[in-house]
Amino acid sequence: MSSRRSWLLLVRKLLREYGVRPRSDLGQNFLVVPEVAHYMAEQAHLTSRDHVLEIGAGLGLLTQVLAEYAGRVTALEVDRRLVKILQHQLRTYDNVDLIHGDVLYTHLRHFRKVVSNLPFSIASEILEKLLCEWSFLEVAIVTVQREFAERLVAVPGTEQYGRLSILAKLYGEVRILRILPPHFFYPVPEVYSAIVEIRPKPRSEVPDVSPRVLSQVTALLFSERRKVLRRVLRDLSEHDEVWRQVYTLLPQELLEKRIYELTPEEVLTITKLYTGLRTESGGST
Ligand code: SAH
């Protein structure tokens, strides 16, 4: 296993040789600790029977480790400058498919696992794909900002609890495996990172509402997170007949709760009621 110093040197050398300045808007902080790459591959239990997707292959160092463990690796990268480097770095790996594309607009399938240091700026959108869209996914082992990880596992009544916690809880199981200090990446970011394990629930166990509507309703309610539900629904009722009906149908004790105290199941109940009434009243969801 190569040492940390050698990965750091290699990352800097590649960037210099190709004249690439890392773009922070694309979350380009490259992992420079080989042991962490191996740890991620091991946590995903990659074997030669596995097809793994890496979102944002960067300079290909994690990709090469994944290629040692997995039968097949799909390495996706949006930045053309890095794709050029990857073509060279990965040229001897015949089990790696390199794709130049944006994860949010590339149609991908066949893989069952994801291992990736997620681009932080679109972590939320990727999370929705992992939990709600890629129903064939077994497990994802991903690095995210520590604050983001804490929001994923937050429980009702806490500061970090919100839309992400609710989606995570209703659509999957999320665990924080490890916290990583900033200097494990180059350029060194300002924040700590966390490796999280995400296991989507099987289709038969996920709520039968549209994830999009659940997301919208949750975002709407949580924009007033400190207010009592009764008050929020009364405000919404002024412009929307469907919300007025939701208000009249919910039990009193639920209406007395503050938004950030609502459990994921309670938010789901509200969403289901809203969806049902909206369909009845002829609105589309
Ligand atoms: N896997 C590498 C790089 C992680 S940095 C490592 O571990 O070191 C995140 C990577 O995601 C960057 O290479 C960035 O260019 C890429 N990226 C950012 N937005 C993306 C998108 N929408 N689709 C695919 N890749 C993206």
C-alpha cells in the first residue's frame, strides 16, 4: 500500500504537469490518504462480482484502488481537464469504464454499489438519487462534509434535523462510519469530512408517495421550522384549499407540535393526506 506522502506528491505532480487548478465549485478536493481509499472499498465489501460506480473520479487514485477490489468500475467525471488525466492514469485498467459526464444528467445503470468522494456542492441532489431513484442500489460508501453527514442522521427536535434527515430515514439506513480531518484532502478544505454508509430500503418498504412531493412538502414546512404546525397550516390555508382541508383533518396533538419536532412518519402522514386531497380536488402532484 503506498504511503500518504506519495499520494500527496502524485496529486500535486499531476495537477502541475497538466496545468490544472482545482475548482472548488466542483468540489475538487482530492483524497491523499491511500488507507482511506482501501477502507472505503472494504466497507463496501467489494469483490470481483461487484460493479461499482465512482461519482467524480478526479485524478483516479481512488478509482485504481476500487479497480483492485471490484470486478467492474464505472468512473464518472464531469471536468474535461480531469478526464484527460484519467484517460492516461487508467489506461492499463481493463475493468474500468471512464465516462465523461455529469452525474445529474447521465443515465447510468447496471452498478449495484457506489463508492465516492462526493462533490460537495451537489451532495444533496446525489443523495436523492442514491435513496429514491437508483432502486437497484445495494449500498453506497461516500465521503461528505461532516455537517451534511450530521444532518443525514439527525433526530427530531435537534438543530440539524430537517428535510435530509427525513428522506434518509424514510428511504434508507444511514450510518456515519468515520470522521476525516481536512488535511486528508488536497487542496485542504475548510471543514471536516465524514464517511457514511447509505443503504436504500427495498422498494416494498419505502413510502408510497412521490419522493418529489415528500421533498417539496418537507421543504415547505421546514422553512418555518420553529413554528407550531397549527400556525404554519393556517398560513398555508389562506392561499390553498387543500392545505385548509389537511389542517381540519389532522389530530389536535399533532397540530401543537413544532415543525422541527415532527417525526419522519408524521411528515409522511401529512404528505399522504396532502397528496390524496390534492388528487381528489383535481390538482396534479
Ligand atoms: N474521487 C476523487 C475526486 C473527489 S473530488 C478523489 O477521491 O480524490 C470530487 C470530484 O467530482 C471532482 O473530480 C469533480 O470534478 C467531480 N464532479 C463534480 N461535479 C460532478 C458532477 N456533476 N458529475 C460528475 N462528477 C462531478
